[in-house]
Amino acid sequence: MGGQQSRSPWPGTLAVGAALVLGAWMLHDGGRTLPPLPGAGQRMAGFGPVSVVPPLDASTPTRIRIPAVRLDAPVTGLGLDGAGHLEPPPETDRNLAGWYRGAVTPGQRGTAILAGHVDTRSGPAVFYSLGALHQGDRIEIARADGSTAVFQIYAIEVYDKQEFPDDRVYGQAGDAQLRLITCGGGFSERDGYRGNVVAYAFLVDTVRGKRA
């Protein structure tokens, strides 16, 4: 791994920004096509929108769906390793996203974090198409209590590993927000992916259900 150490958005937890950790997960075969990157029109324009939908109580996320790119994947919990780095989802299942357990659950007031591989040794992975999404696309997070938190994307940005804006990405919002993170921003055989793709979304709807 390696890279310049950065300040944690959660005191006492992440010792290194995810931009420096996630990039080390992904291994790329030079013969494959690089994943899509968002266009300039998907960048944040001023301040992001604030959700007016009442937030949900805490409940573990179980599945993520993004209809625009036909993404439908289970979600596992992620912790920190001994060095304070965010653990990656297992590479044995390419269709698996990870939720950082140290943050709020998706739909709660605050900023929920989901991360996933863009690719692995065996091919494209769960967040390969993250850069192909657009403002207005919706993200559905199914939760253990039977409810679904529905988010709408308002920006997708690419950051160099050394310039990852921790506060902007991880800062705890006063409403219910979601961040999806994967690798991107160019690739080299020596260093792997040079940066991260981050999708920003806010809560626009909730669907109540019964616990499975």
C-alpha cells in the first residue's frame, strides 16, 4: 500500500484516507478496458442538496441496487485492520459491496459509506460502472429491518490519491447522505489506479417493510 498519511474524518478510527487504501485493492490486467469515468458535467456544482425526507433508524444494509447500470449486489460489513485502514470486501466475490460499520447505516442521519472493487484479477467487479452513472440516478439500499432507503445521485467526482478530500467525502452531514467509493482516475502497471471515483447521493424516499 503506502502513500501519504491523512487526517481521519472519524477521530480514532480511519488513520489513512480511503483514497490511499482502496487503490491498493484493485489489480488490473493491462489487456482489459479501463472502467468508465464520469464526465465534467457530473461534478459537484456548489453545495449539494439537503434531504427533506425524515431519516430512518439504524438498520444494517443488506443489498444495494442501482437500476441505471443493472447493479444488484449483497452488502457486507467492513471494519478496520490493525493499521487503521479500511478493510476491502473479499476478492472472492466480485459482486459484493462493503459498508463501513464505523459510520451510520444508509438512511440514518449522517454520512453512510459504501465501498467496492472496480475490478479484480478475474475481471470487472461490483462498482465497475460507478463512473458511468449520472446526476439523478437512484440508488436503493435494502436494510435488515425490511425497509429500503432510496438515494439520488447529485455528483460523481474523481480524485487523485494524494488530493483526496477527506472532509468533503466523509464529513458527517446533518441529513441522510450516502457515498459510494471505488478506484479510478487512470492506471499504471507499477502503481495501480491513481485515484478514486466517488458518487454523492442524498435520501429522497424510504419504503417501509417488514423484517425478513
